[in-house]
Amino acid sequence: MSGNKIKKLHRRMTLIAVFPLFITVFSGSLYSLFQFFGLDFFWLMKIHTGNFFFINLQPLYTPVIGFLTIAAIISGLFLFPISKSKYPN
């Protein structure tokens, strides 16, 4: 696979993954912060796990987030250039 194809794949994948990952990180961080102050906003944990009030995506949300994260990491690793030694043997 050429470098441009990998870049396009990685860019598209991260554009798809950024919104659900942001929701997960933001809601989990807020929930932990509020827990520290003794406040319990359980609805944040529901959003964190994919239950968006009227739409319940809990069975699919976590595996999709995990797959997108792993795929973005792997495609991102392919973007690193292959280093060539300055001093070949």
C-alpha cells in the first residue's frame, strides 16, 4: 500500500473516530471529576458507555470505539518512515 493511500485511510478513520472518542473521554473525565467532589451524575456514565438517552448503542458502542482506536493506531504506525542506517555493514 502506498504512502498516500495509508494517509487517506488514516485521515478518514480518525475523522470517523474523533467524535465518539471525544464523547467518551469528555464524559468519563467529567464523571471522575464530579465523583471527586462527592457528586454523582450517573447520566454521564450512561453517555460514556453509549446510552444516549433515547438511543441505546451500548452493545455496539464499546467494540466500535475499540476497533476504531486500534485501527487508527495501526494505520498511524504505518505513517512512520522506515529508517535507513547511515552506516550499512
